[in-house]
Amino acid sequence: MSLKKQFLKSSDVCKVTFRLSKADTNNAEKVNLAGSFNGWNTQSELMSSLKSGDFTLTLSLPVNQEYEFRYLLNDTQWINDPEADAYAQNGLGEENSILKTSV
């Protein structure tokens, strides 16, 4: 798993690339990204499947914000990103990953 942040000098946007390896997803066929940046919509951010079996998605998010997120595998299993900036309890007895877009 990896999170890559690219801060754009020309605007107040951070391009964030989310990537999961095939092993991280337990060979999932479909991975969605849900979080506070999309109202926890489990269908709006479908990650692209690569030939390697990895999944990736790039989002442009406003800088100086903090977002909670998780990955949803095959519409049934939630997982966190071990490279997240932090973690927070989500009220369901689990944790959400935290992404900070601070420069």
C-alpha cells in the first residue's frame, strides 16, 4: 500500500495517489475508496485495476485538510492503509485511516 502526495504550486490542491498491491487486497476483483472527501460513498471512487493486480486511484484534494478514509474490497471487506498519516476510532469498533494534505 502506498500514499503519494504531490503539492501543486499553481493551486491549493494536493494530488494524492492511493495504491494497493494485489497481496494487500487478497486478490480482490474490485476496490472502492470511501472517505470524508466523498461523503463515504462506497460506489463513487472505483480504483483502477492494473495488469499487475494492483489497484490505484488519484484524487485532487484541497490542501490543509484532514480526511478519514478506508478501502472497500469486493463490496464486503473494509481495510485501512498502513501508510496513513494517522488513525481515528470510527464509532463502529474499528479505525479509519487519516490523510493530511498539509504542506
